[in-house]
Amino acid sequence: QTRVLTGITTSGTPHLGNYVGAIRPAVASSHRVDVEGFYFLADYHALIKVQDPARVQRSTLEIAATWLACGLEPGKVWFYRQSDVPETTELNWLLTCVAGKGILNRAHAYKASVDKNREAGEDDDAGISAGLFMYPVLMAADILLFNAHKVPVGRDQIQHIEMARDFGQRFNHLYGEHFTLPEVVIEEQVATLPGLDGRKMSKSYDNTIPLFCPREQLKKLIYSIVTDSRAPGGPKDADTSNVFQLYQAFADAQETAAMRQAFADGIGWGEAKQALFERIDAEISPLREKYEALMARPGEIETILRDGAARLRERHARPALQALRAAVGLRDL
Ligand code: TYM
């Protein structure tokens, strides 16, 4: 069986980018008999950005309900909250001791924060927590603890998976072959879903379309997508259009080809956005109903998460950590 693992940070409300980049492909692979799936809520990671306990808890509930509404079957996969598996943080330390600091210096998220400080004329590391700097090591612990083979993510996470391989390799080199080196899985069509302003859809850019916002809001947001209004009725280049890229992420090959032709024929932006709204709504509406029903029963979600983590710790996390402790020279707990 191939082990597939992916997580979502509980720092906000899930958006269409999370859905097409990670949730949809992960749920699809979870139904395959040759796959053992690990899907989790990255709440330790959330603390790096969000220091508002109520928001972390709310987001955890929303993201858990999202996974379930999108078809994850908790009886058939490992579904858990990262902080319910504290073995992760212990492995985080073992990996910290082999991870190259120079590699972490090159992490995109850290470098972007340093660049921002430089532009503002501040010290390089002003306001940057050690947690942000160490982010890739914690993520490597998530992946290596369960020896995942494949990690389906959006393009923004590729560097993190490469770092996980690097840290795993260093550990293996020092202590023997303990870790499987993970492979990244990217859906090319939707590797980076654009947001309302054309940049990557991201909580940090405030340009997201929430996955389960009410229908009316979905429509309003789609109509607010920034478009080039220079030639409203003229031929349009599908490849440089956010509206087209979003459409493509929700349509099959035939619909996509028809829309490409419509762009060449000069479809109006209003009409293109209406078609996009209808396409997204058709896929999301049935899931939204399930989501709302789940959100009304938070106690059930909590039970599912606790059971999932308890089983996972017993079956995988504790034995794995025991072996790793022995490998580095720490006693059995
Ligand atoms: P996060 O929470 O930022 O995003 C969750 C997943 O959604 C993908 N994604 C996108 N895909 C396409 N287009 C977009 N605009 C877009 N925005 C987000 C992300 O690539 C990601 O796959 N560090 C991770 C969480 C994490 C993790 C892990 C993932 C922690 N440990 C171990 C995999 C394995 C993160 O912050 O993702």
C-alpha cells in the first residue's frame, strides 16, 4: 500500500485553493484500495501565524468539517489533529538536531519575511519567530513520522517536501535507514489557483473565495474577480485569465475546451463569470449542505478526531518514535 499524507493549517477558513490543491485530490486517493491515507489538521503550524486561541479552535472545527463534507471516511483513513499526536513534536526535535540551518535560511516563507524587513529598513529578523524559521522541520516531522510515500499539495509546498527529504536523508545517513523519503504530488492543472486579484489564492493575501460561503456571496465574489477590461467584447487570451484558470480547475476537458473557444470568440466577462459561478456552485452545493450539517454537531467531530489520533498513536506514532529514540541513543519510554 502507498501511504499518502497531507495536512492543512488551521489558521483560517478553508478556501477554493485548499480544496483544489489538496482536499479534492487527497479525498480522491483516499478511496483507492492500494492507498493508506493520512489526513490531518496542522494546528501546531497554525500557532506560528495565529495567536488567537478562539480562532485556532474555530478553524480546526471548520477544516475538520470540510474534510468530512468532501468525502473523507474516518473509518477508512487516518484522520487526526496534529497536536493530538505529540510524538510529532518529539520527532521535530530529533530532526532539528540534524537539519542544516543553511537550508532553513533558504526557505521561501522565511526569506519573504526577511525581504519585507529589508524593504522597510528594519533588522533582517525583526518580528520573525523561531517558529517561522523552523516551520519546515515540523512539517518534515509530520511526514517522516508515518513514512509517507506521497504528499499531494499545491505548488507553494514543494520546497517544504524537498526539505523533508533532505532532513530524512541526513538522519538515515547518520542512524540507518529509518525514513522513507517522500515524493511530492502536484496536480498540474491547479498547482496554483489564482485568487480574486490574480495572485495565488492565499489567506495571507486576503484574496480568497471561502469554500463554503453562502451561494449569494460566492456569486458576488466571483463577479468581483479582477479582469482586463480593455476590450470587453474582443477575443480573450484564456491562458492569462484568472477566470479561465478557475474555470479549468472545476470543469472537465470538454467543458474546458469549449470555454477556451468562447474566450477566443470574445465571450463577455459577465457571461464567463456566470458560467464559472454555475460550474463551481454545481460541485460545491451538495458538499456545503453536508458541511453545514456537520458544523451543527461539533461534539461528533471532536469524537472522530480524538478516536482517530488515539488509534494512530497506538498503531503508528508510538512504535515509530520508540524505534527512533533507540536509534539516536535515548532510552525506551
Ligand atoms: P496550507 O494550509 O497553507 O494549505 C493547504 C493546502 O492547500 C494548498 N493550497 C493551494 N493549492 C493551489 N492553489 C492555491 N492557491 C493554494 N493555496 C493553498 C497548499 O499547497 C496545501 O497543499 N504547510 C502546509 C500544511 C502542512 C502540511 C504538512 C502539508 C503541515 N504539515 C505535511 C503536507 C504535509 C500549509 O500551510 O498548507
